[in-house]
Amino acid sequence: MVTPGAKREAVAHAREQHGLSERRACSLVGVSRRVIRYEPTRPDDGALRQRLRELAAERRRFGYRRLGYLLAREGMRPNHKKLLRIYREEGLRVRRRGGRKRALGTRRPMVLPDGPNQRWSLDFVSDSLICGRRFRILCVVDDYTRECLALVADTSLSGARVARELSSLIGLRGKPYTVVSDNVLGREAAVGQGQQVSLRRS
């Protein structure tokens, strides 16, 4: 029991159910008799509450400050503390939005290749040497024939290096329709006739 209202209810309950005097009940609850006898003199906020509810229903994502600006335009200028109190008492607090939901996988169904050299898949594997230095291996696989077209190992494989290796592989095997990578690059390479190898977001 922290609020004065809760203490008044406790004192009233003690007096009604146990027949205690006001002095004894206040002593048990730990509240001054002056607090129990106090009668609030707040003005009637019915019109303010009603208009605040209407604005909150129209502007569901507005907090109490922005709703206060709208009330001020209509001539209602309550103290910001009073406005916040009424805003909370009416249960108008805006729910926090969750994190952005990102799409998993591709946005369109993946077309299965029906011939060789139509779609290549890129992936990386990594390991470490005895000295502890890590290295990575770029694997390029033809999705139709399941043939491993290239294995490029180095301690560092940048995007420029990947594009250079793909260009070299295209010079030997020809240009595929697409080059995809699902979990490492997170990108798709579209290789067309007369174009350079380029990576773009899927």
C-alpha cells in the first residue's frame, strides 16, 4: 500500500470489518488521519479525458506529448504532468513495436536448373593451420551436374577476389544464367551476355 487511495481503503476496511476506531486503524496502517480525511478538490476532467481518448483513437501511434500538442490547438492546455497522469489512467500508452521481421530465404521460389552451366552456387569453408592462422576456401559448384568447378584457398577472399575468380572461370566454362550464394555472401550474381560479373542483393 503506497498510494493514499490504497491506504484510505485499508483504513475503511479495518473500521468496517473489525470495528476499529479511526485513530487505531490509521495507526495500524501507518497513515495520518489528515490524509484519510482529505477530500480531493480536483476539477472535473471529463471533457479532457473524452477528447484525449478520441484523439488517441484517431492517432494510435501518438504519445501523450504529441496528443498534448493536438489538445493545445483546440484550446486545451493541461499541465504536462496532469496530461501524463490522465493518459496513463485511461490506458492509452502506445505499445512498443517489435523488431523488424526480415524475410527468410529468397523472396521468390528458386527455379531448378534443367541443364548444365545454368546456375552456379558459391559457398565458403574455413579451417586453421597448425600455427592458428585461419584460411578460407571458395567453392563453386554447378547445381545441375553437381560438379565442383573451382576451389580457391587463401587467407583472405575479398569481394573483388571472388569476382575475379568468377570472371576467370567464366572464360573457361562460359557464362551461367545465375550465380547464387545463400548463407555467406547473402547475394546473387546475375551474369548476362556481354556483361561483367556483378554481385547484387537478392
